[in-house]
Amino acid sequence: MEKFNLKMIRTTTFEEVVFNFKINGINVDLTDYVIEMRVRKEYQGKIYLYFTSVANDGITITDAVNGDFKINQQNINIDSYNYIWDMKFTDGDGISKIYFGGEFLIENNVT
């Protein structure tokens, strides 16, 4: 799993994060894939955020053939904490793998 850390200030707008998904230097064709992202405080703990590419609910596949997708710009309002996250990819045959994950730091704001 490739580690990728995210960071934002609580109650502000989370800016989109763009990905180009490759394995061994070759773009992964995301046609018929479902991408899911879960944010938790601890492994197997309560899910604080859930995004999916189904109906572009937090994740949008922007160019499936070339492996392009993004976590959408959105309002996120959860407590400040250094969460953990990962992203699961499920292909049209139902085979699932996790390729990305890391920490998701939500910092307190002053205003």
C-alpha cells in the first residue's frame, strides 16, 4: 500500500486531491471499478468518513481508461484528530484490493 497523508483545518473546505493510478508504470483502467475510502481513528474502528465513486459520492473517476480519479472538493466537519484512511478498489469481477492509505490530520481552527 502506498502511503499518502492528507491534512486540512476543521470546518474548512477540503480541496480535491487528484490521482493517476498506475501499477508498474502502466495506467490502471478503472472501467467497472468501484472506489471506496474509509476514515477511522483506529484500525477496524468506527468509520468517521466514507466516500465512494458510486454516484460520485465523494470520489469521482474522471478518466477511467487512463486511471484518473479524484477525492472531490467537499465540506468535512469532523472532530480534530490524526485519523487513518485507506482506499479500496473493487473491479467488475468483485476482486478488491487496497492500494492507498495513510494519515488524515484534521487540525483545529482558531476562528
